[in-house]
Amino acid sequence: MVRSLEEFGIDRLAVEDRLELIGLIWDSVAAEQVPTPIPDWHRQELDRRIAAADADPHAGIPWDVVRARLLGAS
């Protein structure tokens, strides 16, 4: 059964309250510590990316360089 935001009254909350609710819900899910199976296609994609990184280790950009660019301190 799919429920709507309106049914829960969430649509009437202010944006700040909805964002806070997202955090509360996320924290409650994380607290359950229920193991979530990783789909096979996720594993395959991770294996593909690891192989690509191993094949050309200089293809990436170091995090400190990326961060400096994002912060405009190139």
C-alpha cells in the first residue's frame, strides 16, 4: 500500500520541518541496524570501477586538489 505525503500531513510542514523529519527517519532506520543485501549489479559496478582504477592509477584527481577547486582556492 502506497501512502501519500498528504495522508501523513507532511505536505503541510514547513521545508525546515520536512528536512528535520528526513533526518529523524534516517536516524531511526540506521539505528535498526538491519543488514541490507547489496544487489549483484552494485557489486559488479564496484568491481568494474576498482579494475579501472587499478588499470590507470593516475587517472584520478587527489581529493585535496578537488576540494581546493571546489572551494575556489586553486
